[in-house]
Amino acid sequence: MTKQEWKNKTVVTEFVLLGFGNGPQLDSLLFLMFLSIYIVTITGNALVVMLVVANWRLRTPMYFFLGNLACLEICYSSNILPRMLLSYLDGDRSISVNGCFTQYYFFGCLAAAECCLLAVMSYDRFLAVCEPLHYPSRMNRTLCLQLAAASWISGFLSNSILTVLISNLDFCGPNEIEHFFCDSFPMIKLSCSDTRVMGLVTSVVAGVCSLPPFLLTFSSYLYIIITIMRIPSATGRKKAFSTCSSHLVVVILFYWSILTVYVLPHRDSQISPNKVFSVFYTILTPLVNPLIYSLRNEEVKEALQKE
């Protein structure tokens, strides 16, 4: 453990991310698995961004938001996976305290921004499906830019509060984080300060950032499904419901794991299971989002064939 003595007080200067376990064979397997996931994630999301930018047929509100989501997922994955891959490659799982705070800051910002962006995308689909006559006038270019900017800005502002509070905690004891990246509760657990209020604040901020977007997203898809059920054509209902149901599955998976980790009552015994839940919204969601939201669409398939 690397520490420094300052005014007779031991201060931790680096943390150790324990990840998913130790052992050469396990490390090699995890490295190959996460490397494959990272390559597919970056490739899929980068492809979506390039198609949206290059193809004029995809310059609609829906694909504009999908392009923003793809950019976010690239940043999201790149904030966590490269550092984890390097630790499996060289065996060094240490990370400086400032580096840990930085990783947590960008993780929290991007997670909050994704919550807002998913809500915006669901609202866009709600207008398109439930109020198609008013859609072109309501979802205009100006509103699209404002909604996208609000999603990014609100995400980065919301986590600034928690990052400042956590960085002001004292860390003077154990420095092993029971996680594969720097997250709030595992870091708070290591602090030698009184963290009861900090844990409550973390849950409150997480709830404020995730619950309203979740309710808006869920309500939008509920209205969409009700509208789809009124479509007279069975083929039309099946096609529309197939797309919306797959979107809804991804949204529920994303929010279920986030709410389980951050909003539900937190106990020390939850740390290890939370590590498993975290895989869903940090690694799997960026992997499947391009496929579910974009690459299955007929317009995207046509754009791919023409490129």
C-alpha cells in the first residue's frame, strides 16, 4: 500500500481495484472477453455515428438522438474498459486517488446523461407514434438541439456535486476497492470519515437523476404500446411492437441495474452483488444499444448497403 505521512496522519495516495478475481487463467479469459466486448462496442457505436453524419436520409430527430447516444456509449465504455484491460494485461491494478476520482466523475456524468437521453428518445418516439400529425412541428431542429444539450449538460452538472463531496472525504485505511472501476459506494466504504450522510446524499442524487427520466421513459413506451395495440393491421402491430419491446427491454435492464445499485438501501454485503449488476449498465448496455436502437432498423440497413 502506497501511503504518505502528513501531519501524523496516514493518507492513502492510490487505490487497488480488485476487479473480478485473481489468477493468470482467469485474467487471460477476462482480458479476451472484455477486449472483444470493447472492440464490438466501439465499432458498432462508431458505425452508427458515421452513418448518421454521412447519410442525409438519417438526418431526422430519431437518428440525431441515436447518434448522440452512440457518442455517449463510446465515451462511457472508454472511461472504464481500457483501464481494466490494461490491469489484466500487466497485472497492475493500482490507480491514483485523483485518477480514481476522475474516472468516477466521468462515469457518473455519462450515466446521468444517458438517463436523460433515453428519456428524450422515448419522448421523441411517443410524439412520432402517438401524435404523428404534430410531430414535425413539435420535434423541430431547435428543440432537438436543446434536448440533446440539456441531456449532456445536466449529466455533467449532477455528478459534479457527488465528486466534490467524495473527494473531500478522508482515506486513511484500507485502499482495496471491491469493484472493477471507481464507483461511489465502494470508495465511500473505504473512507475513515463519517460517511452516513454521504451515502444518503449519493442515493438521493442518484434517485433524482434516474427516477424522473425512468418514469418519463416508461410512460412514453406505455402510451406507445397502447397506441400500437389500436393499429388495425396485425402485421403492423407485430412490427411496431417488436421494435418497441426490444427498446423497452434494454431500458428496463439499464434502469433496473442502476436503481438496484444506487437507490435501494445500501449495505456492505451488497458490494459484491452490485459489481455484477454494474456489468449490465457499464458494459452490456453500450454493447447492445447500437444493435437494438439502430442496426436493426431498415433505414440503417439500407444506408449500410449504400456506403
